[in-house]
Amino acid sequence: MGDKANAHPGAAGRATAADHPASVRNVVLVGHSGSGKTTLVEALALTAGAVNRAGRVEDGGTVSDYDDIEHRQQRSVQLSLVPVEWDGIKVNLLDTPGYADFVGELRAGLRAADAALFVVSASDGVDGSTRMVWEECAAVGMPRAIVVTHLEAARADYEEMTRICAEAFGGDDPDAVLPLYLPLHGPQGPDGHAPVTGLIGLLSQKLFEYSTGERKESEPGEDQLPEIDEARNRLIEGIIAESEDETLMDRYLGGEQVDVKTLIEDLERAVARGTFFPVLAAAPAVDGARQGLGTVEVLELITGGFPTPLERAAPQVTTVDGKPRELKLCDPDGPLVAEVVKTASDPYVGRVSMVRVFSGTLRPDETVHVSGHGLADRGHEDHDVDERIGALSAPFGKQQRTLSHCIAGDLACVAKLSRAETGDTLSAKDDPLLMEPWQMPDPLLPLAIQAHSKADEDKLSQGLSRLVAEDPTMRLEQNQSTHQVVLWALGEAHADVALERLRSRYGVQVDVVPHRVSLRETFANKSAGRGRHVKQSGGHGQYAICEIEVEPLPGGSGIEFVDKVVGGAVPRQFIPSVEKGVRAQAARGVAAGHPLVDIRITLLDGKAHSVDSSDAAFQTAGALALREAAADAKIHLLEPVAEVSVLVGDDYVGAVMSDLSGRRGRVLGTEQTSGGRTLIKAEVPEIEIGRYAVDLRSLSHGTARFNRAYARHEPMPQQIAERIREETRDAS
């Protein structure tokens, strides 16, 4: 690993189908936006030989075509797969977006991978979001390594960055996060900056020079050895501390020289177990060179130190009716269990699904069972169907290279799965199974939309359904109270990409309109009303009179109708008509057009005509009576209140609590959690947290998370209620 000799050129290049899980490595790249993940992927593919004559990475790409949105926004917005081959090993590089709005793509990459490369910039440091993802990986024991990029920056300091990484990622054991290499600096330039031209291997004590564009190995000078002794000794002690040979540390401290081969083997085992986290450095090739600095070392770490799919326990599997099912670990000959980790739409081939196979072997043209998780709360259609697999392929730039099969442990793209959505399970049609879903963040930023034109309206429903099928971090809501179509996203950038995809992929232009919360009305005091509907204008007349009393009820009571008519003043057959009329008027509202709730309506008296009374007449009289009662009563406007839980770093607790108070929130309590974080629980009016997903991210520098749940409706402050009533009157 790292200090090994160069791989034979014939052993590197474009990856095809793997024949055994042991020859596969699935690696996800994680890091904040701008840390250099995509550049590193391209550099690794270039070093692995997956380039065309123009020097462009041929194996780089996404599930489908290159996304024009990424070019316009100058950042990654989706998970992409780049398969390369190194030293006889197929390496599936999963490049994830670094921007917080696209954390769903990151979670999908973590699901598909068996190890993670954390990419950090030598000039920017480690942000809070990256630390949180590290903790997620630690919780499931995923092996990790760190790659430091942007070594060419004027403020770059590799030694300082390795210290920061040890502090950020090491937790109670900073000696588990140590560099395998030190930078080799070239001559100092006029600006005083000495560029990094190579690396010094701490274990082998070899120099790896990249200044010519090809990796060249040499021996260090005598004057260079003392400067690496301290770092080398610390690295050796860190490796030995993780060794399965418990006598090795005593022998080393007793003066015994430990063989480098033994150290490398112990290092690889510790990395694969997820107990040691090496730090490396990498930079892209320059001036048309073939190999970027440190790329060989990174590929050797991946192939030598990261685990095979055979070493990862698959997620839990059940039958479709929920019975647990035990599977042999990553068996190509076992029952088929695969998962759709990403879905995209290609304008030429239709829907394309990126699939990770956990058991069995996936082959083109076979019929499989597609099991969905029924994410009805997010606007996803439930499904449990058989579908025929189309062609299998691997990304090849803007094209797809055909694959003959995809074994357990490998990844492939599948064409023409018209019903499969992200998160769905593929299994044998005669043995349908279901995988436990991975955790997805809740979309908490509402976007109310409407079709721009009649032509757009005809295509809107299909376009939105395809959008949420591709991205399970989006939720589609048809709000029955406000009559709005609401697309829930993770943030503004996430919403912008969704609207752009609606326009460019599905030809649907939409307008964004103000999002409305579901307001209600109620009586604040008891009131009475008389409804008189009498018309005698020739022919069959209309005659109905009713008297009612309305009184408020506790929140959540709904509408209660009570009949207290005596003596037949209102004939029995018309009492349901009165109830129907008052309920219809309550649904329309009595003050600002919002549904009326939490009242008891008591029918006390009335009058009828033997000929002119009718069902319709008493419905109208009931509605008039309720409106008259409302005119003489104080009407409260009720707003929905949400229970909000915010998980935030201790440094931002004061700012978050102050902000919640400014949103008319009531802090219910705080709770200390692990990792220097606090859980704040509060109740906040929903009208105040429409943009909280955006504002909280800014307030906490991207380190806080929150969730919300409806609690109840309660009276809105008078001045705010009056403003909303005025807005309603102006709109009408």
C-alpha cells in the first residue's frame, strides 16, 4: 500500500464486469463543496489509464448523460459512478456532491460503498458537515481514509492539515489518524512558495517524485532522513497499536526492528477493520502529464487496504410480507438481492438506474421483482411488480459500456426499469425480497408551484412523479386545505435543481408562488344566529328558518352538531339539512375564508312551511345562521404549531435559541447529546419556519439539523391575524 512498486501498466485501465467480489472495491468520496473530490476522481482515472486520445477521462460520468445543470452551477449536484481498474482490481469510485442540499446523493453513495475517502482541502480545513458525515461512518464502522488536496495553494500547509485531521477525526485516539507520507518540496519560487513535487514514504523511506508527470522512485539523501524520523516512529507506533500481534509493541519498544512488510500488512488490516485512518496527499496532473501527485498511492491504498464487498455485512433483508431472511455474505450464486441507489432519466434511453448487487448475479433481459417501500408520505407511488431488465452497462463518459453481468458486490447501470425508484429492491421474481431502506433526510423547505400555462398543466403531474421517483429526498404534497401543489426540498439549491430538471428534462415550466400554511378559524365566545331563507316569487317557493347557538370547544374537537328542537318546529327530515348547511359553511369559513373548527352548533328552534320548505332551503338557512352568529362573535384565526427538534453544536446553542424566540417559538427544554451537541426542543408556529431549513444552515454554518412535526392549531396573535385578513381581502 502506497510504498509498493508501480503497478504494471497492463494491469490498469477501463473497468469491465468483475468476476469475483474479492476483485471489487466500492469507494465513496466525501468532502465539502470545493474540496476537490471530482478533480481527484478524474486524476485517479487518468492515472489508471482510463483516458481517451484527447486526454479526457472516458470512464468518468454519471448514471446517464452529463448533467448540464452541473456545468451551469459549476458544482456536483448528483451522485456519479466512475469505474476504473488498478492492479487487477475493479474500483468503483462514487463521487458525491459536497453541498448540503444534496445530502441525499451522499447517503446513496454511502449505501453503495464499502469504504470512504474523505477529501479535505489543505487551504480550507475541515468543516462541520464533513465531521458529521465522519461520525455517521464511524457509527456503522465504515473504513475511512483522508486525502489532502489543493497542495498548490499559497496557504496550503500539509503538516498543519494532518494535525487538524487528527483532531477532527481522531476523537479519543488522534494516533489513529496519521500521515503515510510527507510532502517533498521543490525549489522555492520568487513568491517564496516551494511547490510540492513528490512524496516521502514514511514506512519505506523512499522518495516518490512526480515533477516529470511520471512517478519515479529514488532513495532519500542522508540529510533528509532525520526530518522524517519523528513522523515515521509515530506512524509505526500507531500501526503496531492496532496490530493483532499483541507482542509486537513490546518487541518494538525493546529495540527490535519491525519488517516493513509486516507493518504494511498490519496497516492494511487496520484500515480494512476501520480502526486506523491514514492521511494521504494528492494533486491532479499538470501540463498533459499522465500521473497526478499521490494518485498511485491513493489507488494502492484503495486496492490494498480497503475491504472487499465480502467483508461487509449486507443490510437486513426480509420477504415482502416482513419475515426475516438470512443470506450468505455477498454470494454471486445466492438469491438475487440488489438495490437501486440512484435513478435518472436519459433523453434517449429513458429511465436509467444505478444498482448495487448485494447477493446473486444480475443479468440483462431477465425478469426481476421490484419491491418499493411505499413512501406515500413523500408522493411516491407504492409498487410491487415484475419488470424485465434492460441492458447492463458501466458509465463511459457520455456513453455506457455494455456489461454481460453484474455479480454480488459490484455496481452497474440498468436501462428501462420503468417502475423502479431510488431505494427499491430487485430480486428474483419467484423469490421476492425487500431490503431495509437507508436513512434519508426529511425535506423541510416548502416550494409551492403552479403550471405556467395550460400546456404545462397537462404535463405537470407526470413530470413531478418522475422527479420524486429519482430523488427520495423530495416530497410531493397536494395540500387539500390550501389547494396548493407543494414540492418539499432540502434547500434552495435543491429546489432550483428540481425546477431546472422539470423544465429541461420534462418540458414543464412552473411558477413559484407564496407557500400558504393551513389556517383555521374558531369562535372565541358563545354566540347565536338566526337563518331566514324565505322566497315567494311565483311558482314553488322556498321557506326555512332556523335558530342556532354556537360555542367554542377545546382544540382538536372538530365540529359537533346538537339537535335541541322541540315540538317539531323543524321537521325531523330537515334537521340533517340544517347540519349539512352549517358544516358546508364551516368548511368555507366565516371570517377569512379558512375552515371553521372546534365549535358546538346547537339547533334550538325554527319554522317550516308545509309546501315551500325543502332540503336545499334548510341547508341555506343553516349557512345563514352560522354567518350571523359569526358576525356577532369574536373569531380567532388559528395557526398550525410545529414541534421542532434542533440538534446543534454547543457553540451555536445561544444563537439558535434566540432565533427560535424571535420566531414566536417556545423553548420546551434542552438535552445534552454526544459529540458536543445539544438537542433543543421547541414549539414554533409553522408560518415562522417556512425557510428555517435555509436560515438554520446559515446560523450554524451547516452543522445543525432539525425535524418538525405538527402539534396542533392555536390562536394567532391579533395583530398578525388582522394582517392576514387584510391580505386575504386585498387578494379577493
